[in-house]
Amino acid sequence: DGGITQSPKYLFRKEGQNVTLSCEQNLNHDAMYWYRQDPGQGLRLIYYSQIVNDFQKGDIAEGYSVSREKKESFPLTVTSAQKNPTAFYLCASSMRGRNTEAFFGQGTRLTVV
Amino acid sequence: AQSVTQLGSHVSVSEGALVLLRCNYSSSVPPYLFWYVQYPNQGLQLLLKYTTGATLVKGINGFEAEFKKSETSFHLTKPSAHMSDAAEYFCAVSVITNFGNEKLTFGTGTRLTIIP
């Protein structure tokens, strides 16, 4: 079935470590997005990419990095520079255009221990 | 800048009662508006969207929303609440960035509780 797969579902990280969250889609979408979700704050955009080998910072990019080497994949690295990384991370993809809906993965819950 | 504001972070209604979740937008261009639903520990699912045309939009699970330009609103309604409607609901607007890209900007969400 077509969709977006995020892995792992749960991730634990020690302080000072980098971790990478995986996001893969087989919907043939050009655009992909990473959001962070915290209670009471909705979804905040971290990074987004409209085409392969190109991406832009969102509203809260500090402490995060991404790559877009393949159309299907958009991994997110949470670096040690991110001071408060514990959160629920959501990946999404869509076709280009303002009137198209975004399809979301099931999310990764990251906890710093 | 384009944005959405959701009024009420928590809403409780009785089973069978009307559901009304409020969303107001701010946009200098004709807005493209969306409502998404999120069940616990899951991703978001599209309920409905408004782009152009008819201002009353029908979505899945019996939900609908009406685009009112004069009130800059896009409120979500359902005539009769069901226990399975308990979830968090997000309003979103599609914006164009300074680089000419599209992105979705979300409201802070409304948690809907259904009282048996």
C-alpha cells in the first residue's frame, strides 16, 4: 500500500548524542516535511523540501539537519545542539501546489534520557 | 503573514450533541484551508479542505466546514457527536513562502472530548 513510513516509533537518546529519524514515502510526492509536536503548541515546521537535493529551514530549524538525496527519503537528524529534543516528530509528504493535502506518517516519539 | 487561530484548546460535548470547533484565519491572499484529525499517538488525517468554489465543504465522518470570508472563519461542525470523534483537531492554512514554496501552517489544536 502507498503511504509514509516513519521509524522507529519510539526512540531514546542520551544527552549529547545525535539521532536520525527515518521517513520514507512511496506516494511519488515531490514535497516532504518534518514537524515537531509538543502539547499545546500544535505542529511546528522544522524543515521542508520541494525537490531532491534542495530543502529549506522551517520555523524551528536550529539543532536539526536534513538531507534529500532521494525523492522517497527525507531523514531528520536531531543533533546535540537541540536543547530540548523530547517531542513527537511527524513527517509528511504532498504533491506540489497549495491545494494539495499532506499525508502524514505515524510519528516518532523521541525521549532524551 | 498567513496564519490560523483555533479558539478553545479543549472542547467537551455530549454524545449526540452538536460539535463546533472554531478556526479563524489571517491571509493577504485567498486562503486554502484544511482540517485534520489526530488520534492518540498517530499521525494526522485530512478531514476536509477548502480551495475554491463552494464555501460549504463536506468531509469524512460526517464533518463539514463553512468558509466565511467576511468573518475570516472556517469552523468545523458535526450535527451529532459520536464517541469515536474524540481526538485532537487541527486547522491549517497553505502559505507561499518568500522562496515561492508551499507549506502548511497549523493552529495549536483543539482536543475534543465526548461525554457519554
